[in-house]
Amino acid sequence: MLTFETVAYRDSEKRELVEHIPVLLEEVLQALGVDQGGFFLDLTFGGGGHSRAILEAHPENRVFALDCDLRAVQRGQALKDDYQDRFEIFHGNFADAVKIFKNLRFNGALADLGLSTFQLYENRGFSFKDEELDMRMDETSGISDARSLVNDAEPAELRKIFYEGGVRDNVEALVEGILKARPIKSARQLASIANATLHGGANRSRHKATVVFQALRIAVNGEFSSLRSLLDALPLISGVGTKVAIITFHSLEDQIVASKFRAWAVGEKLAPPSAWRGTVARPVRALGKLTPKKFIAPSDDELASNPASRSARLRVFTFS
């Protein structure tokens, strides 16, 4: 049965409590085999819904959670209070999973790459409201925030950020609009620029602004490089039978995950060192298999109850 955590804020515009609903919850629990008992890694704790459900699924389950967002780590203390030594949470980027969990082997690991509902209502620039343009997942990291990037980056850099982040139409118009509007101070101002420069259709404005925010958030947090580092690390902390489940929310992330999973399944070929000139590439044995071979999408029931899940894709790999 789906569960949710209720956010401790009210949406100032809707005047109601906001619910955080973990996406593809039942599918994740089944994919990881949590009903058998074991050690599980939640690489993106977020709202804590997946971690709590794993802990509730079996009395011997233990969860080690990780999040680069210190606010999420602080929220995780509630689970620590409820589950004591069955739950631990750490502050850090999942790209550092090998360093943090190098001495552990897990039955299953989960990474949900979407924003948590908490982040959308903490006035951090992730939504289109009149709030500071920040977008840093880790506010303690010292990296530049979205406001600095939008106002200080050269036009060529902005074009690259938006194109690589998924904005495919009228990137030049978007960048020109940003340059003319500088200094940009709020998320709402940036959303208005995106809507005005990309197209004029009101019904599609929100979608296009979302892609712009997505691209900027990816750049601010180095999300693609972190994801690739995580995928490189996972075989090092996985054993025979370890199941890895990753939820993506746009095609760019999904391509990275799908490509790596397929490479693991067939056995990548490594180019020989230059000193071995004249030799052939050495095949590496397959590390396991995709289970299932294709991605898992939300059910019709989930789409009806949680429209935010519409772009979610779950891919699962089992190490052998």
C-alpha cells in the first residue's frame, strides 16, 4: 500500500498541506526483494518514503541512507528515532558512495533522482515562485548557486547548459532574454523569461519552464557527473545478488543509466594500455542482468493519484 510523508509546510498559494509521495514505491519494494530481509542502501533519502517502506517491509531490514541535502539528513533523524540501529543516515553526495560504504555489501540499493516535495516548498528556487534562485542540493558545498550562474555566465556557457540539460528549441532566444533581463533575482522572473522566449502557448508554458529549471539545476549540482561516478562505484560495493534500482525523470538521465546497465549486462570491452600496442581489447565478463530488460513505468493508478510521477522510469540491475 502506498504511503507518504506529509511536508511540514503549507503551500502559500493553495493554502493546504503538501504531501510527499514516494514514486514507484511498490515496484521498488518488489524489485529490491525487501520482504526477504537484508541490508539496503537509499542513496537519495529525500522525503524518506522509500526508506521507511523498506524498514516496514521486514523486521530484519536495515537501511543506510545518504543525501547531499543537509535538510534531508536532518529529517532523517525521525526515522533514526523510530528504528534505532536499523537505520543510519549520512550527509554526502552519492558520487562518494564507495568512500562512505566501502566496507559494506548490500542486498539492494536505490537512487531516486527526482526532487523531493520538500525541496519544492523550501523557497530554494526549485519552483516557479517569487523566491531566491539557489537550486543547490547541498547548501554547505560552497558551489555557485543558480542566481550566480544565470547572471554571470557567458552566453556560450548558458547555451551549453540549457542544450545539454534538455532545452532543444529556441535556446538562442532564451539566452538573449536572460542577458537582457540581468540581473535576474528570483525563480519567478526566470520562469517568466523562459515562457516569453520559448513560446507563447499558456498551456505549454509550465512544461517549457520546467525544462529550463531542470537544465539549470543539473548544471548547478553537477548531476550528470555525479550520476556517472555513482554508476562506476556501484559494482565495487555490490555482491552476488545485489539489486540496484534507479528512478530517473528525464531522458538524459535515463540514457546514462540504461547505457551503463546494458554495458554491465553484456560485458564491456576495455581498450588495452598503449604499451600493449598490437593486442586486442580484453572482454570483461558480464556483471549481471537487467531485471526486467526494459524500464518500469508508473501504473495508471499511480498516475491518477500522483501526476508528478508521469515521467518516472525505474530500471533495475541484478549483479551476479
